[in-house]
Amino acid sequence: MKTLKEVSCGNAVKVVRLAGEGPVRRRIMDMGITKGTEVYVRKAAPFGDPVEVTVRGYELSLRKADAEMIIVE
């Protein structure tokens, strides 16, 4: 398994689980990233932070630290 941070641009993946705890995990879930959700990685900034993804039909920017907590397949 890998994290959302490791997915290259132009690929779609499915969320397996969230690794974070407490308020950070809650914030990720509130953004619509939950188990079973498909996430499309649109692009990444030059140094990889942030990563722009499409989730449930809207665009979202995630910090590398947050993307690292999202386990995907």
C-alpha cells in the first residue's frame, strides 16, 4: 500500500483508510476524503507541496503532511 503523497500526477486511486488521529483526521474526512472514495491527482507544486486533487467532483489542495496520512490503492 502507498500514500496519496506517493501517487504521480494524472493517476486516480481509491482511499483504503486514513492514518491520522484526532482533529487532523476529522478535517480530512470533512473535506470528503473517506474510505472508498476515488481521488484523482491533478498536479503537484514544483517542490511537491501542495498536491492538487479532485475528490467528489471538486478540486482540493492538500499539504504533503496531510497527503501522507491517506492510504490508497
